[in-house]
Amino acid sequence: MDVKVFRTFLEVARQKHFGRSANNLYITQAAVSARIKQLEMFFDTTLFVRDRNAIKLTSAGERLIPYAENMVRTLEQAKAELLLTKAHAIQLAIAGTPNIWDAFLQYWLSIVTEAFSGYAFCAETISREQISRALIERTLDIGVTFDPLKSDELICHPVAELELLLVSSEECDEQQALSKRYVYVDWGTRFASEHAERHAKISPPYLRTANGRIALDFILQKGGAAYLPKTMVDPFLESEQLFLVSDQQGWQRTVYLSYRADAAALTEIEKVQRLINKTEPLAPYLLQQAGDSSSD
């Protein structure tokens, strides 16, 4: 089965419209219909319910989506690696959760790519569950998360410690910070448990988010407080856009690097891991620039 058929299926599933899908894929609407028909004949099932004004996935179509995504991702990675082999290069696919990138990996990636000039890297942001599945399915080489991944097929190493600080847009104590425009950021399962124990009696947060950058942007613009990594807030503490809450207790969060025990690029992955172990987390370049510009 041609991978183009699966790409077309995924595009129609996203757009819920044959015409828009055809435009996005730069093919005719008839070609889109033919590819979907080919897929339905192959699986001997209906993938879409076609109404006059809408297209909906059937239950079979819903179940096909993760398999189609995996097939397209795997073939694209294989194609990239084969092309790189011709150029005598090594490619490593790296993924982290959104909070990992903002707090640590964005800076770390610049260090690694400079140190390993003969390597090619593919970097993306996905969920912890997607990272675990992609590692097991061999479509990912390195996964970086706040909570360790548990699988007999994976090796999981702590590679860094990040300090979370309670910061506010104005000078205040912990009680004041947590009672006015407090933004709760999800820093993983362990953090959630410890946060519930440490702050059992606080009011519901003003905002919840799974992304530290969203929380940072919000409190800089609208005011408020949040637990954020030192690497993210240092430039803004120096420029006095943010303030360290006076009686706050910081949190240490461990960063874990995971990979398959039998990974094809095991030697290269271990070299990357050793470099990460030696790298001190710093603020990403854009955050450094944002903090510096405010103090000019």
C-alpha cells in the first residue's frame, strides 16, 4: 500500500472535507476520493460517513488513525535515514514534552548539535505517552521527560536536575502569591502529588496549563505567580519583571533520558547522554533576549 494513501486518509480525517484535503495535498478531489476508496477496499470497511454537508470518521476510521500515523512517521524516518546514509551522516530523532523543551532541551539542543557536527537531528515536542510508544516502536531514538518511562525494553537515566521557583509579577509572600492569579503548571506526576500535599488548603488556581511557557507569558502580561524553572525565569528576575516569592520553597525536578536497550545507534545515543550529564541547564536564547531587552 502506497504511503500517499495513508497521508491522504489522515488529511481527510483532519479536514473533514475532500475539497480542502485535495488543496492541501496539491491533488485533485477525484484523486482524494480514489485513494480513500482504495483504502476502504483494502480493509474491506467504510472509513468515512459521507453526508451532504459533512464527512465523519466511522469507528473503523477512528481506529485506523494511530496505525496510519505510525506508518507515515516510520516511512518518513526510514527515508530520511537512508538519504543520510548516502551522505555518511548519523541521524538521531529526539523528542521531549513541551515543558522539557522550554525548561531545558532548547538550550541543550544547541550544545549537542554543535558538539556532534557529523550528526543530523530530528527534534519534536510530543506527550509522554507518545514518547514511550515511539521509542518502543523504534520511530524515536531519544525521549526526554520529567517522569521516568517504565518498560523492560527501555533504559531510563536521570541526566539533570531542574529547580522550580515560585515567582510572581510583584513582590509578595507565598500566601499572597497562591491566593491571587496563581497559575498551576503541570510539571509531572510527582510534582502534582507533592503540590497537593504542600498546598492542600489553597483556592483553585486562576489558570491551569501543561506548558510552562504559557504560564510565563501569562504572568508577564497579566500578572500572577507560578512555579517555573530557574532556567526560564532567571533573565526576568534580573530585569525585575518577575520577583522571587519571599518565603517560597523551591522544588527539584529530575530530567530523565530514555532510549531502547537494543537501539541501532546505541553508541551515539550514549555519547549524547554523557554530554547532557555535563551540561548545566541555562535559559533558552529567546528567553535570555526577552529578559535583556526589557532592561535596556
